[in-house]
Amino acid sequence: MRESEQNSAEIRKRSHTVREALQAEGGTQVAILGWVATKSSIGGIKFATVRDGTGYIQVACKKDRVPEKAFGEFERATKESAVWVLGSLREDKRAPGGKEISASDFAILALAEMWPITKSAAKASSSFLYDMRHLAIRGKKASAAIKVRAHIVYAAFDYFVKSGFTLISAPSIVQNAVEGGSTLFEINYFDKKAYLSQSAQLYEEAAILALGKVFIFQPAFRAEKSKTSKHLTEFWMIEAEQAFAGQEDNIRLQEALVKAMAERVQSECSEELKTLGRSFKVPEVPFPRITYDKAMEISSKSGIQFEWGEDIPTEAEKLVSKEFDVPFFITGYPLSARSFYHMTEETNDKVTRSADLIAPEGYGEIATGGQRIHEYGSLMKRIASQELPSESFSWYLDLRKYGMPEHSGFGIGVERTTRWMCGLKHIRAASLFPRTISRVKP
Ligand code: 4AD
Ligand code: MG
């Protein structure tokens, strides 16, 4: 930044955010700080749309209403330049948001070079927008999805705090596989083998014995070889765990949480949903439930078969999910498709007390939860029968020696939930800087 620009930046203060300006009365004097999103001119009047992260507002600049220097700056301001606008608000139905600023002064605070993100460049290469993600996130749709994601998380925090859950943290560097060894990222931890955590669940199970009800919001890592529209290799998960609670309580908790998230997105993100061309209805509780067997039947009728005991293939899950317009649970998963900690039904030791929460319209699984084995002997047997390294699970087993009651919990994927609520084609659009099998940059 040139010295003169730096000085001017110090004195050029903001009186209103764009959002506040859009709510203020016509005639109000406003000073805005933001970035130029678009520019145009009609007749002798120059227009710019300025955004500041709270909204977009149209600015009109007439030569005879501003100092000569300001008019020159307005003409010189390129797309994505940081600017200061002083002016008065005018009601204008044609302007986005119904208001326009008639500029009385204007300055460039940081001039942008020619903006490289063009429609033709994006068309020419499918990875362009993600190679340029550090800039592309300024786009209206890209940032709308990120805002919705934020509100989904705020809703979860509000809901859990109000409901007496304590926020905890857990390490990301671990030695246990929670969800099977095939998706572990291995790291060299001072010449010892360690992994990036797939889920904080095991730590939550320790924490409920201290705190009763806990939740956590942190990244999870999966070396997913699958190149699908719902898999990231690093994503954020909200997990909750409760002592003295079975699978029915766990299902009720997920319903209430997802409803609270949907309500918040509807009430706080209407502009963002409009930008994304998305509408969805806040689901009523209770959510519908179908069994794993029923899901098999629905998908086999539509031509996708799988063996009883397998995890439901992504394509089959998508198909079943398209049958619903509200989220629903698939209950009664076979033990063979689940991780080692799952409790089985008293009447059938091949079926777990667990469920997946499936988003409708083909978006698929957003959460998995279930009741855990709380008894020492049973867990020991399970670990042995699955030939897991009991040494690395010794602390987890230990919990069962010291007053472990019936308990249950779940994990809900933040980006998958965002994808569904925003109606995004691919999960990567729900992440500010996505990590997938083929992307670790920017
Ligand atoms: O179904 P998952 O693997 O369940 C668990 O990790 C349990 N330990 C959670 C618990 O009970 N505390 O993962 C939970 C959720 C999924 O339903 C999905 O929403 C999300 O995490 N998830 C992914 N999101 C994006 N990319 C991936 N590769 C994901 N894997 C799981
Ligand atoms: Mg799952």
C-alpha cells in the first residue's frame, strides 16, 4: 500500500455495515468499507456493487456530486478493490436490497489487479475454482454456503449449552482406530506409529463419566479412497454422548438437534438460501424410521442389490434417500457393517442398536449414532473376536471397570449437513478449504 493510501485508510472510518445500511432509512448518511463486486455504467452515472461480508449494496456515482478526485477513483476501482464510500441512502426498488447509496465521496484503499476468476476460465477447467479457492470464496454462492455452515454450528452450540451438555476437546493425534483401520491417516510420532483421529467418540465416553453429557466440535480425518460427492478427507464433526441414555434417547437428541439447526438456518440465512436457489422445510419431529432390511428392499426393487451384512453402498443409500423429503433414520444395522463398540440387540446379536440419520432428496447419511457396549466382559470379547489390538484399547476398556453405565451418542458431519441444507452438488462447496483425495492445496 502506498503511504498516502495508508494514511487515508486510517481516517476513512465506517459508520454502517452494508447490512445496517440496507436497514437504515432513506436519507441517512453512511460510510461503508468493502470490496467492489461489480461495476457498470448507465449514461453518465457510474455504478458499483460493494460487499463487506454482511451484504451487497449498490453505489451510484455522479460526476457533479463528488469531488473530482473521487470520481476518478471510482472509475479506476477494479473488481475486488477495497474501497471506502461516503454517501446518502436512497430507496430504489431496482437496486438489490431496495437501497442505493448516492456517493458524495469515494476512495480506493487497496487496488486489486485484474480479477483472475472469470466464467470462461472456470468453464475451461473443472478444478479451476478450487485451485483458486483462496480467491473464489469471495463469490456470492461460495460465501453463502460458508455462512450457512456457521449457523448450523451456532445452532448446535446453543442447543447443547441450553440442554446441559458440556463442551469438551479431544486430541487429534491418537493411537486408536475408532471407525476401522482402512481409513486411518498414519503419522510418524517420534518414531512411534500414531494416527489422525477419525472421531472423538472414545474420549467422549471417558468424559461422560466426569461430566454426564458432553459434546464436541472438531476436525475428523479419514483416508477415504472414495471419490464421491460426500467424502472429504478432513471434515468437522459435532459429536454428543450421554450417560444413562439408550438408543431411543439418542435418536430423540439427534431429531431435536437437527430441527434446531434447520430452524436457525431458515430464520438467519434466508438471503443465503435465496442466493443458493435452495428451499427446504424445517422437519417435524419425530423423523420417520425404516429398518436396514427395508432399505435393502427399497433399493433392490430399484435395481441395486447388496448382501445383508454389508454397509449400504453409497448409490443404494442415495436411492433410498430420494424416497424422502425429510430426514429419516435407518435402524438395525448389522454388526458386520459397524465398528467394534456397538451394542447388539438382546434378541439378535447380529443386529446393532444403532442408526444412521439420512438427509432426504438423495443427500444421504449425515449422522451415525448408537448405544455402546458398557460392560467390561462383553467389550473384551468383542475386541478379541475382531482381533483388535487390545493393548491400545486398554484405557477404553478400563472405563468399563469403574462405573460405566448404559450410554449412547452420535456424530453428525458438519459439511454433509451444510451440503444438504444448502442443496450443494458436492460436499467440497461446504468447506472453506476442502481436503479430498486429490486436493491438499490451497
Ligand atoms: O458415521 P461415522 O463414521 O461415525 C463415527 O465416527 C462415530 N464414531 C460418531 C459417534 O458416534 N460419535 O461419522 C459420523 C459422521 C457421518 O455420518 C458423516 O456425516 C460424517 O461424520 N463423515 C464424513 N463427512 C465427510 N467426509 C467423510 N469422509 C466423512 N466420514 C464421516
Ligand atoms: Mg456412518
